Amino acid sequence: MLRRLLLLCACTYLTGCAAVSGFPSPVFSAREEEAELQLYLRSASVEHYEQCADKFVCRNAIVDARLRAIDIAFYRFQRRLYRQESGASMGANMLSMAMDSIATVTATRGFAAGAGLLTGGRDAYSRQAMSVSMPLLLQEMAANRRELLVRIRIGMAMPVSAYSLIDALGDLSEYELAGSIPAAAAQLAANAGSQTRIADEKLAALRSDALARAQLQSAPLPIAPVMAPASPALVPVAPTAPARAIASAPATPMPTPSPSSTPTVQLATTGPSTNPSRPPSAPSAPSAPAASQPPLY
């Protein structure tokens, strides 16, 4: 009977390990790609870079090859994590530990078996919690890798004098570290801390605004006295520079007309014109008497 139970537990565990991987089969073998990239991953590539004529092209070739190698290792790491979490479920772990405890109880070691069951249950719960948080960690890994990839691509567009191969190798090391669980957990903690700080600042601002409104509503409004507008004082205005210049200038006397330049004015007479060049005007005809109007009765 005991052997059958152990066989059942083993079958359950193996069935869980044979679960669906969740990833499609790779088109290219990772080992073949890594073999092709070994030329750029060795230290000899740096020596070749020093002898390269076009350092810009050689630097970018080394960076691209190492980026691809880091991506291959990260994708393999993702597949392994998913396979481990989906293959070993919490139920299979609890069942196997229960069967081990039953076998131990039959050997008159009840207390040790109970302690082993509790410890194993705690480990199974930790694995289950890890499987729940694993999608968040993977998402954080992808986000961190994307940010560093943008920085590397911007550096690859710069000349070698501004972004050397040593700078690129340092960024590649950070890019590789960003795909690890500790780095993702640390970034999640940092993001949670910054979000908590921002929320605390907003809450403090809301409380101060509410307190200010309450003080304004409780305080009596002062009544300002009605006063007539004050008339502007008559202040003498100092003359400007052009006005002072005109006032200080000497007066210019008016010119007196000479007798020769004074025009003679002849008054018209009532008699006939004595100008010989102009013919005498004809006498005007006497005006006709006005017609008498009949009297009005």
C-alpha cells in the first residue's frame, strides 16, 4: 500500500513537470547562435577593435553581438523560470510531503514528521507566492532592460570620442544585470517608495488646503470704512530739458519794416476812375419802381 502511494506521488510530480512550457519552439537554436557570436564575445574582439580602421563600425558590431548574446541568455532564463513554476505546483508539493509524513509516522516518528510537514508547507507557500509575483518581476525586468537598451542605442549613434567601447561595455553589464530577479525586486521596491512619497506629499497638500479653507470660513470678514477718494495733491512739475532750453534762450527782436518795403494802399473813391488804361464804366440804369400792392382789408 505504501509503495502504491509513493508511486502515485511520483506520477503526480512528473505529470506536473511535463506541463505545457508556455513558449513556442525557437526557430533558431540558441547554441548555434551563441557559437556564431563567440568571435565578438572573446577578449580578442577588443584587441581587434584597437587595430580597426573604422572604430565606429567595429564598436557597433561588438555591441550588437553582445546585445544579442545577452538576449538569448535572458530568454532561456525566462523559459526555465516558467517551466519550474508551472511544473512544481503547490498541490503536488503538499501531496508528496504528506505521503512522506505518513511513511514517517508509521516508523513511530510522529513529531518529527509533523515538523517536517509544517516546514514543507511553509516552503510550498513561499513557492506559490513566488509564482504569483513572478509575472510582476518579469515585467519589471523587461521595463528595465528596455530603458537601458534605449541608452545603449543612443550611445551607438554617437561618435567614438563621445561614447567609447569601454562605456558601451559598462552599459552592457547593466543591461545584463537588469534581467535578474534581485535587480527587478530592488526596482519594484524603489518604485513603491517613490509612489508612497508622492502620495504623502499630495495628502499633506490636501490637508493644508482644507485647514486654510476652514480658517477663512471661521474668521469674521472685516468691514472696510467708506471714504471719499482723496484728491491728488498739486505738486509742481519740474520743467523738462527742452522747456528749460527754450526758457533760457535770449529773446529775438522782431525786424522793423523799412519805408521802401511798405506797400502803398490806395483808397477807392466814389468818383469815376482816373485810370487812362481802363474805359469808364457805363452809368447804371435806374431801377424800376416797385409795383404797388392793393391794400388789405
